[in-house]
Amino acid sequence: RKGERMEAWKLLVYAAAALTVIIASCIHTVDEGYRGVYWTGGKLQEAIAFPGYNLKLPFITRFEQVQISLQTDKVTDIPCGTSGGGVGSFDS
């Protein structure tokens, strides 16, 4: 009887671990300035995920973030040469 209880506890622990992995693979987050897109079987889905926590089918649906916000890069101190050999630099 004691052996049966131990086997039941082992089964319960394994089932809880498997359930935790499945639930963890369902939940994903989308960052601000991004949207989430989904692929199922290699096909892009029409569903779009908005910033925050979202759900997907575990092990079946693939998810990626796509940046939608504008990004501005600033370049400073750009060296520039002339045909006469002079060198200057431009600031933005």
C-alpha cells in the first residue's frame, strides 16, 4: 500500500510538472512599440497580438514581435574630405 501511494505521488508530481510546462509555453508578452504575429504550420495567421500578455497554442503556434514604432538614429561628427585635401566634419 505504501508503494502505491509513492507511485501516485510520483505520477501527480510528473503531471503537475508537465502542466506547468504547457501553461508556460502558452503565455507570451509583447513589448510596447511592437505587435505580435503568429505562424501555425508555417502559415502566417491574421491574428495580431497587442502589447501585454497574450496566449497561443503550445508547441503548435510560433510567435514573433514586429517593431511598429519609428526609430531615429543620430549621427554626429561626420568627417568629410575635399578634393583640395581639406577635412571638415558635420554635426547634425
